Amino acid sequence: MRARAAALGRPGVAGVVGALVIAAAVPFWFSPYWVTVGIDVCVFAILGVSYNLLLGRIGLFSLGHALLFGLAAYMVANLTARSGLSLLPAAVVGVIASAAVAALTGLVASGARGIYFAMMTLAFAQVGFVLAETDAAGFSGGEDGLPISGVPELININVRQDALYWLALGTLVLVLVLVAVIRASSAGRLWNAVRENDVRAAALGIDVRRQRVAAYSVAGALAGVAGVLFALSIQTVTPNTLSVSVTVQALLITVIGGTGTFWGPVVGALFVRTSSPLLDELAGTGFVQGLSAPLERAVTSQPLILGTLYILFVLYLPAGVVGAAARVRGRFTREPA
Amino acid sequence: MDGGTAVTLFLNGLALGAILFLLASGLTLIFGLLDFVNFAHGAFFLVGAYVFTAIAAGGGSIFLGFAVAIAGGAAGGLLLERVLLRRAYGNELHQFLLTLGLGLIITEVVRVIAGPNFKSVGELEFFGGNVSILGGSVQEYRLFLIAVGVAVFAGMLYVLRRTRIGLIVRAGVENPGMVEALGTNVKRGFSIMFAVGAALALLAGAAAVPPSGGADPSLGEEQIVLAFVIAVVGGLGSYLGSALAAVSVGLLSSYASFYWEPGSSMVPVLLMAVVLLVRPQGLIPQARARV
């Protein structure tokens, strides 16, 4: 904890501890439904942290993050349900598989820049998606998906939700600590240099490609961790975990929270992943039900509201929520580049 | 497989290639010339499909459907470029986010207006029959699609290489500051190219309706990935490449699905994976193709 607070510096130890205590107390205050929403927020916060490591740290724009997320989820389902492996080793194998695939695909794609990197990673992810959907490799159970098995009762979401929530929250904290360590390490500084100017970084003797593959592998492992937790929370892994929509969620969480900021993905995940249940809640209120049908549809439609928000963010808040808040307070949570 | 079946599959593959070309060429033109990543391209396709379905199901001629799709796409593309998308030139991430948000909004509006379910276009009077060629049998409409694909390909190539607007846009891509300094309005050229790309997307959506029998709100999301796949296989931004890639994917899908049902959905991504590993710059790289 001390290393983390030192690395963070700004938000204040008291604020962080306070937020953590409140987050940990969620199962005592809210219904099981909202606890499952909380699990979802933690899972996607981890995915966002992973994506932010790429986009915000080393400046890689990927459209293939779903591959690293879904692969670990499928590995867990496959190994527990078909090979009879117990959960923990299956999870470890899943995370390693995601990191390994990230290293391999990163090796191929890291020569490409900007949108070309995005297109190549999208290509690899789509191969995974189609393989899973058609069950061509006999690995995925096709469109029906693959149920996970051998989940201990304690973290079985159908039995109780609080333990899985704490597991997800604890994992998120560990992942944030890891990222804080990376930020403060020499690797983190090298990645900043690559993001700001890869030509100059190369001229200074940094092996740009190697650093990109390293960052992509770490991001792959973290996306795998999110994928394993996601598999636990939905119990049946479907091809959707490999679809572009997962990558888009990671991207939006990162951008809305604030690209390159430490807390951005957490804020972004809280915002993006609670919007749908909150809009459902809103649709049930008397105020909204009193509106005319098209208007009711308009104020409760997630695509309409999120789509409008993305546009407004790009136009007016490109630094995201955390970036804008930092500027308002006149203190920068993001170290000067 | 006998000769007649081979001919049938070949023509069906070419017709599919024509639709894919219309779809991918708009994306490729906008990317190749304006360096703009349009993730709303699939939503444009969707609008084209619904416009066509509404007109054809209401008893209008299919040519009216095509004309309205093209005109609507051009007008909509022009308007969007002017008020919104122009602000994101030079920033790929912003382009992606803006057009992603736009795509979500357009798709949702279509879903609200037309409903969440498949909308059938009904029986079409024109080109409904079959033609026998070399022992094979193919729908008249598919032959018409092939003709449209060839016509659009040749027409766009002519515009880009032989007309003033093509010259301005090509020069504007090389050096916008210099072209402006010489007194030519580059921005207007870019707006027009954007309108052309959007019109092609709606045309592709309209053209794809008769073979599938109607339109579905999820079309846009399916098509945008396919469009990017073809653009990557051909070489991002390469107009000639997108044509070659679209025809290759069309033909391979057609033959593959004869032997193996899921083959048609595997072909595009497998081809893309092979191309990326062996020839990551695409079949015809933009630098070589010049257009």
C-alpha cells in the first residue's frame, strides 16, 4: 500500500482508503442485483486498466482487445468443463495463454503504426471470434457457448454474490498496484518515451518494437485476468466475449475516464457499466412512464445516450472525466510528458 | 462438382464480390484519400438497406430505391462531414469515437422507426427470374449486381484519375497546404469525396437487400467488420486493392460454402489472417496503387 500511495502521490491516501472502504461495503448496502453490477464494474475496470496501459502508456491503438479477454474466459471454461482441471490452475493457464497470444500477435503487429496496428489486432481478434462462433476448432461449443464448471460454492454467483465481488474488487486493487509499480519503473518511462515520439526514442537506443511487445504482453495478461473473472460472473462463455463490442467497451471506458490517467479506467468503468442498469431503473420510474412513447424511448435508450456522450466527449472533453477534473482542480494526476 | 454448378457458384461469388466491393470501396476511398476511419460506415449501409426495403416493399421500383439511397447517402454524408466529422481530421482515435457514437445513434434511430425485427422486402418484379449460362443457373438480379459493381468501379476510377475533382483530391492528400495556397478549395473536394463514400455505403446496403430478402437492424454491425476485413486484405486505402479483395472474398466464400456451410463466414477472416502474415501491406498497397 505504501508503494502505491507513493507512486500515486496526488489523490491522497485518505481519499483512496475511503473509496476502497466504501467499495468494499457495497454488498452490505445493496441488493444482490447491484452486487452483480459491481462485479461487472470491477471486471471492466481491470479490462480498462489493461487497455489504458496500451493506449495511454505506450500509445498503441488496438481494436483486438476482445481476443485477450475472451481467450482466457474460454480457456477457463474449456479446462474446467472438458479437461476436469480445477479452477485456479485453469485460471492461471488462461491468463498465461492470453499473455502468450498477446506476445505472438504483438510481435507480428508491432511493426505497424497507428490505425494499421488497430486493423491488424482487429484481424486477429476476428479470427478468434469466427473460430469460436463456428466451433471450427471444437474448442468453444459454437454459438451456445461453453458452461464453466467446478466453481467453488463460495464464489458461485448463483449461490452468493458478495465473495465474488470482493474477489473482483481485490483483484482490481492488485492490478492497480501493479500498474502503479510499472508507471514508476524504468519500463514505464521507456513506454512514455515511445508514446510521445517513437522515432526519437529509437534514435536514443530504445528498442521500440520490443517495448511495444512487452507492453502488449502485460496488457494481454491483465485482459486475461478480467476475462477469467468475467467467465466466473456469467458462468457460460459465449462468442460475444470475443466480439468487437468488448474491445469497444474497453476503449470507451478508457477514453471517458481519461486516457493515460491512473484512475480513468476505474471512473470510466463505473460510468459505462452502470449506465445500462441505471437507465433500466429510470425506465421504471413514474416520471418517465408519464412521457410520450418516443420521448420515453429516447431518455432510456443506452445506444442513443452513450452515442451522444461519445461525440460530446470527443468534442468537448477529450481528456476524459479524470483529466477534466484534474484541470479543474489545477492539479495534474498525470505526470508531465 | 459438375461444370454447371461451378458456373453457378462463380457467378454467385462475383455478385457477392460486387456487393462487398460497393461496401468496402466507400470505406477505402474515405480512408485512402482523407485518412479518415469511418466506423459509421456499417450504419450507413444499414440505412441504405432500410430505405430500399421501404421503397420496394411499398411498391416503388428498385431503381427508385437505388436512386433515393444514393442521393440520401450523398446528402447525409455531406452534412455529417460539414457539421461533425471534419473536426476529427488528423486524429484517428477521435475519428473512431465520433463515428462509433454516430453509428450507435443511427442504428438506434433505425431500430426505433422500423422496429427490432427483420423487415421483408416482399416479391420483386424486376430481375426475379433465372438465366441459364453454360449449364449453370443464376438469378437475373445477380447479373445486374455484377454489372453495377463493374460500372461503379470503372466510374470511380475515371473520376479519380481523369477529372478535375479527382486531381484536386489526390493533390490535397499529398499536400493540402500547397493546394490551398494555389487557390483551390481542398476542403470542398474532401467534403465531396466523403459524400461519395457515404453514397456508396447506402448503395451497397440497398443492393444487398434483394438477395437476402429484407433488412435487419443488426446488419450494420456485421457489415462494418466485413468492410474493414476487405479493406485490410486489399491494402488499407487502396481502391484497386479493395476491388481485388472483394472479388476474391466473394468467389472463395461462394465455393467454400458449397463444401462446408460455415465456410462463407470463415473465408474473409482466414484470408485476412493469411494476408496479414504473408503480406501485411495488403494485396495492392496504397503506395503502389496511387489511388
